[in-house]
Amino acid sequence: MKLRPLSIASISVVLVALTAAMTSSAPAALKSSTISPILSSAASSKTLANPGLILLDPVTGETIFENGADSLRKPASLMKLLSATALLDYLTPDYRFTTEILTGAEPNTLMIAGSLDPWMERNNTLATKMGRVSLPKIVKTALKKFDSDNGAPIKTLHIEYSQMHSVDLDFIKAQFAARNVKVSSAKVTSAEAHLYSKESIAKFQSPPLQKIMDWMLLWSDNTLGNRMAMYASMKAGFGYSESGIEETFLKTLNNLEINSTGLNAVDGSGLSRSNRVSAKMLAQLLLKTYNSDKYGTIYGGLPVGGVNGTMRNRFVTSAPKAIGLVRTKTGSLTGVVSMAGYVQGGDHEYIFVAIADQIPKNRTAAKAARVALDKVLAKFAKPVPGISPSPSSVIENLDGTSATGN
């Protein structure tokens, strides 16, 4: 089989091998007839409480096993898979969001021509470390320009802005206020932000969309998930708001020829308990995007079991034989444990989705459900014959910091 490269976020990740069972003489994949009983047992277990469960062969498209796969369920953060897919309908992985600050035609007027950058940062040190746009730096750069032009520290400033998130704008205004600058503001269009400007002060660019998306998937960032979905909604013609997310997702699924009957999308993060999607919809989404150049960044950004992101502690004690062999998006709400992604089964890779949204609403039940899913996948997760993960326990996060695999 062809092994695809990791994403930018995962290139530095060294897969962890904590068990001698992962050797270069790894066995080939189990037969479908062997896998089905394993999943059937999981589907009937009290711990998972009749989950929506499905396993697909991405090469043939064959459904190897399913249980309640058509039923509409609360997906939790699996909604972020839809957010990522929808946004890639309109932006390429190398796209960068640009924010330009300019002096206005009127004295002491700052024009901010934004692009709804979803990943601006309030901490300048962290922004520098991760290559994100620093909100404090925007303020410092603008203030330096206006103080110089006025020949003394300014006392008042009028900001006219376009395509800025309200929380980011509020932070900028608070930063000026902390420097004894009285601020007023007005929203303008992108065209007006440039039309009524006098001189460009500076331009700030986000990291490539792929890096932002990798972070969103790796750490299940709710703010990014929602902003990506709303941006896709805007590009689809439904406006930059949560109200357009469902129509946007329906459009994406329909374009991929995926049955979207019953989909209910309240947000792009998965935080709402009103979201509804079936395991089969998500499995088909992973199938359609599996070998796609357009959506390929999604695969590479998924956390790896026992290695990084939200999966860094999974399998380590529950099922160490599966470490490094499961690449998946996780989801969690009170009474909900979900997973959707890919599992390496020897010389074959499978697509799986599990949504257990009927478990008891307590931490003990949630932990038990996660362990149960780990053990199920470990029963048929096997390395590619002839390839064994490197025995290293050090991994690297997107911000360059190290973290141990356990």
C-alpha cells in the first residue's frame, strides 16, 4: 500500500513504540470475517451503549461492519471534520489571511483592513513563537506611527475596520485605552477601508491555512472550528454567521454525493448538543476525501493515537499495541464519546467512525467508553509488514515545544 506523507504539523512527530509486539515482522491485515465479530461485540457492549458504528474499506468502498450507522447522533467535535472539508471548498491549504493597518485620510484615524483571520493571538511571545499575527504588535506598530506623525503621544484615536472578529477588535481597543488613548470605532467595508486610507503602515499575514487547520484538528480548537465553518458559510453565500453553517455543510456533502438527510448543524465546533449527524455520513466524508488532493490536508492533520494532540494519551495504557496505528478526530461531550478516522490494519488501512452518545453522563462512563474503543481498535490495528515505528518517546507540538508520548 502507499503511505501518504504527514502534514506540516506531523512531519516532526516520531511514532512511539512502547511494546515489543510492534516489530518488523508484523503480520498482514486480518480478514473482514475476523474483524466483524470484534465490532459486533463492541456494538452490543453495555459500555458503549448501542453506538453508531461503521468500518469501511477505502479502496473498495465496501462496508465491512455497521451498527446504527444511519441513526442521527450527537457527534461532538467530529463536526470539525465538516468544518475543515467545507472551508477547503473555497480556500487552498497555502492560503494566508492578511490584515493591513493604514493611516486614514482624517487625522488620528486608523484603518484596519482585516480578512477575518481566525488565529490572531493576544500573547505577543506566543504569536512570535507560532508565527501567528500578534494583536499587541498591531497596536504597538500603529501607535508608533501616529505618535511620530503627531510629534507627541496621541490622546485620541478613531478606528475604522473591516472583517475583524469583535473579540480581537475589543482587545485592540483595550490595548490603546491602557496607553491612555481614548478610542472610538466604526465598521466599514473592505473597499472603504482602503478607499479612505492615506498610507499603509504594515501588513500582517497568518500562517498557511494548512497549519491553522492542523492545529484545529490536532487539539480540537473550538474557536477555530466554528470560525472556519462560518468563513466557509460566507464564501458559500450564506453570510459569516452560525445560521449559514448547516446550508454550507449540506452543500459540501451534496457536492460530494453524500446522503445528508437529517443533518442538523448548529455550529462548526461540535459544542452544541443539538448537532446531529450519522456515523455513515462521516464515514462517507472520510472516504470521499481520502485520496483527494483538494482535501488531503485533513488526513495529515488528524491526531495519532498515543503520539500527539488529543490522542497523545490514548492507547498508552489501554491498548499499547495500537500506538501509532490510529489516526483519528476525537469528540467528547457529557454522555458522548466519539471517534472518526483511520486505523492501520497491517497492509490495509480502514475508515472507522464510532459515536457513543447514549452513555451515562459521568466521567467514569466516558473513560470506560474511550478505553473500550481503544481496545476494540487494538484487536485489528497492526503495523505495515516490514515497517516498525521508531522507538522514541519524544514528540513535537505545533508551537515547537516537546511533549512525551505518555
